[in-house]
Amino acid sequence: MLEPFSLAGYAIEIQYGSQRIFAQDGERLLDTLLSAGIDHRHICGGRGFCTSCRVEILAGGEGLSPVSPLERERLGADAGRLRLACQAVVRGKVHARVPAPRAARFSPFGDDDVKAHGRAD
Ligand code: FES
């Protein structure tokens, strides 16, 4: 069970070598990942266009800001299960799976997406 580590921050469990990182309340999830040294893709620079920053929410989706209209447009029916790290703001505890950096070792869109982007192995 994840516990807040301070009054202003939250533990975020990231399935990325089973790291647990910490975020400040109101911080963009992308900024949290980058600040933790995770080389997370964000091809469009965090503008919500490319979807390269998507992460899979395993639990605690309510610990993020509500899914934005832009995320619904970009992620379709997967919005909510998937989030754009550049659009999601941390509000509480989250458990998310983050793809390997700059390659699709894991893809929430399936094997075709992995083939399209290559593997990091
Ligand atoms: S960085 Fe492009 S959609 Fe998030």
C-alpha cells in the first residue's frame, strides 16, 4: 500500500524496474518521471499530440487529474486505462506501468505497436 511521504507529496509506484518515485501534489506525471531520471518518451514536447508519453494505469487512477478532452481524443476508448503523462496531474497515489525508454518493450497497444517501434532487448 502506497502512503503519502509528506503532506505535499505522494508515492507513485512505477512498474519500471519496480521503482517507487515521489511526486509533488499538482505535478505533471511526465515531470515526475523525468525528475526521477526516467528517460520517458515525450516526442511532441508535452503538448498532447504524439501519445508517446502514454502510461498504463494499473491502480489508483483517481490519484490523477480527470481524463482531459484531449486525452479522450488521442487515446479513444483506452483513455483512463491509459493516460498521457504530459497531461495527467498527480493528485494522489498511483500505480502505473511505464514503457522502456525510447523503445516499445511494452506497448499498451499490443504487439503490432511493439513491431512498429522495435524492442529494446
Ligand atoms: S509528450 Fe506528446 S502526447 Fe505527451
